[in-house]
Amino acid sequence: MNKDTTQTVVKRESKNSIRVEFDRTPLIDRIRAKYFSLYFLKKAAWYIFRLLFLIGIAYIVLYPFIYKISASFMSPSDFDDVTVSLIPRSPTLNTYKAIISENGYFKALGNTFLLAGSCAILQTFVCCIIGYGFAKFKFKGNKILFALVIFTMVVPHTTLKLALQYEFRNFDILGIFNFLGGGVIEGINILDETYVRLNNTFWPLWILSATGLAFKNGLYIYMFRQYFKGVPDELEESAYVDGSGVFKTFVKIILPMAIPMLVTVFLFSFSWQWTDNFYTSLFFTTSGTKLMNSIIEVPKSLLVNLPTAADQYQNAIRNTCGLLIIAPLVIIYVFAQKFLIQGIERTGITG
């Protein structure tokens, strides 16, 4: 038995003997020694300080949400009553009923779900393929192209506003429609004889998503690249030895491994598209297509005259519209948070 092992055995026996002696002492003495010592008081004070600090931070963060949820159930008389703070005196569901029926909530929900879901699917798989290419294939210009991808993350979207608006208002790929001499295309508005008008349709967002140029696509490509760089090359090499090609290896081996990352990017894309106001207001210039951002208005049935709290009541109605907008995202997050956390952990992106 070496010296280190002997010291470990002696320390263990000493601890056991001290524990036995402590258990033999009277109960009052044990309580006094355990709970009235300076060490315990310091530990308890530090625990109470951390608890109060965390409660204070949680209160600061959660109070606005608690107030908005509480105000959504208040009646107009509650806003005029100075004694009402957080708990409604006359709770009602009239605000929710009016927003759902008069603002066309379910129609906006369906349109936004279709738009956000389709764009998220396109962005997820397109960025997955691009990120895999950057991570696993070496070709000339690889670093330059990836630098351009990173550059798209820092370019303000407002600088592209006029260019995007004009491009999709006068859409013509390589002059094809000009060459064909125009004509009527079913389901798409015609601006003149040689250009197709794609604004006020889902096509601009679908085209941007399918070409890897949509909102936050640079971030998604970067996330996939970081994830695939962590996949061992031996997995692909063994598949190539077994006779699998690049496409079969990607579909049969890489994609099943990347499910947490796929779900993570899909959730990010879906959430940002769901709450997007820049691109939807850019491409949807008329009120024909109802989306989530168009329901944030005060229903006519709720336009009441309050002596002192009219503005406060209308702000509470708009906040209720916001709660109805983010409610589907909260439900999705509850069921998909496990995949989201796994995907973020495996990319190595923190902060």
C-alpha cells in the first residue's frame, strides 16, 4: 500500500470516527453545533441574499407580462378605478372575444402559419445543405463565400428595402418575361406586358427562403456549419467505402444525426417569420392578405369613452393582441424546448 492510499484510508477512518462521536452527543448539542455556528449563519445569509436577488430579478422581468395578462381580463370600469392594480374587480373575456371575432384572428392565424411554416421548412433544408457544404467540402473560394455569408448577418435590412421592393414589384428572371412578350399568368398579378408583380403574395418570401437569402439565413448557415464541423469525418468515409454516394450519405447518415439542429433552426425561422414586421410590411402593401401584424388594432366594439384611462385601456387591448400573437409560439416552445436546447448546445454558440 503506497503512501497516498494510506493517507486516504486514515482520513476516511478519521471522518467516520468523528461522525460516530457526533451522533452520540445529545440532540440539543448537535442542533447548537450545526445550526448556530458561524459557518452555518454565513451560509444561510448568503443563501437568503441569492434567493432575494433572484426573486427581485424575476419580478423585474416577469412583472410586465403579469400586468399585460391581468389587464387583458379587466373591464373598462377597472381602468377607471384607481384602486384596481393587478387583480381585476370585474374580470371579463370581452377583449379576447372582440379581437378574435372583429380583427379576424383565426384568418390571420391560418395565413401566418402557412407563411411562417413554409418559409421555415425552405430555410431549414436550404441552409442545412449550404452549411454542410461549407463544413465538409474544400473548394476554391470557400472562405470568401463563407465571409459573404457572415457579411449578410451584419448588413442592415433597411439598406436593401428599395432594391427588394422594386425587384419583386417588377419581377423578371434574366429577362424571360420580356423575351416572351408578357402575357397573363394565372394567380399572379401583372404589372405590365413584360413584368410580373409578386408583391401582396407569398412568392417574394418563398423565393428568398429557397435561395438562402431570407431573413437570418446567414445565421442558420453558420449554425449548421458549426454543427457539421463537429461530425467525425470517419462516418462519411465509412459510408463512401460501403458504396454510398454523397447524396445518400447526407440523407441516410447526416440528416438523422442533425434532427436536433434541424428542429432548432426550424423553430428560430418559424418564430422570426411569425413576428416579422419588416418583410411583411414591405411586400404586403394592401389589406388583402391578413397576417398577424394586422390584428393589432382596437376593435370597434371596444371603443368606449373613459374619463381618465382611455389611452391606458386602448394600450391594454393592443397588448392583448400581442399576447394572442405570441400564444402559438409559447405552445410550440413548450413541446420543442428539448430539441431547441440540444441544438444550441451542439453548435457551440453561447451568450
